[in-house]
Amino acid sequence: MKVKSVFAFVSAVCVFFLTTSFLSAESESRGSPSAYFPTDQYEFDQTLEGNDVRHDLVVQNKGNALLEVKGVGTA
């Protein structure tokens, strides 16, 4: 359950960061990036506390300008 909460938080932060940080006037004049996530959630299997759990989060740029991910983190 704790892992699901962490993943949901990371996903929300990614979506918020990617949709709000690229709305500058400069990027609008050259086009704009558009972050696309093929899947909006992932269900982790149960695991014992302390084990490493990994999942690759796929992000595609469907826009016409460079998409930069400057940071991702968890709380």
C-alpha cells in the first residue's frame, strides 16, 4: 500500500511539473512540448518492506519543441 502511495505521488508531481513549467512565452513562439504518458498508473505487486521496487515510467514528447525533465523526486 505504501509503494502505491509513493508512485501516485511521483506521478502527480511529474504531471504537474511537466504541464506547468513549459508555458513560457519563448517556448510558445517556437512551439511547445507536450508530455504524454501511455499509461497513467501502475500497480506494483506486493513486496516485503525494505526491498527495492523499480518501474520505468515512459514519457513521450508529442509536441514540436524540446521536452526537458529537470527533476523528479519523492517525499
